[in-house]
Amino acid sequence: MAENPQEEAMARLEAVVEKLLANFNSMKQEKAEVEAQLRQRSYEVEELQEVVAALKDEKSVVHQRVSGLLSSIEDWEKNQAAA
């Protein structure tokens, strides 16, 4: 027995709505996953920025120590030349 046109239209509408809801739920889940990845990346960026800052500080300290050593060597050379 064939359905009347209104019932067919309602069935098609129900199918479209179900598909839209399924797509919406899928997109909502995908959005949550992307947000979680973003939070993780932001945490990683913060950690890396801290590492970079620490390395810059370490570089500065090493530079100062090397400069001090070079000054000491230059002073020693001057004393050796004068002696």
C-alpha cells in the first residue's frame, strides 16, 4: 500500500532532521577534540617558552663566565710580557 504524499514528505523530513542531528553531534564531538588538542598545544607552548627563557639565562651566564676567563687570560699574558 502506497503512502500518501504528506506521509512521504514527513518521512523525508524526518530522515533529513535525523541526518542533520547526527552531523551536528559529530561536529560537536570533533569540536571538543580540537579544543582539547588546542589546550594541550597551549600547555606545550608554555613549557617550551619556559625552556627557552631558561636557556637564554644560561647563555647569559656562560657568556659572562667566558668573558671573565678571557679577561683573566689577557691579564696573565700582559703580566707574562712585562716579566
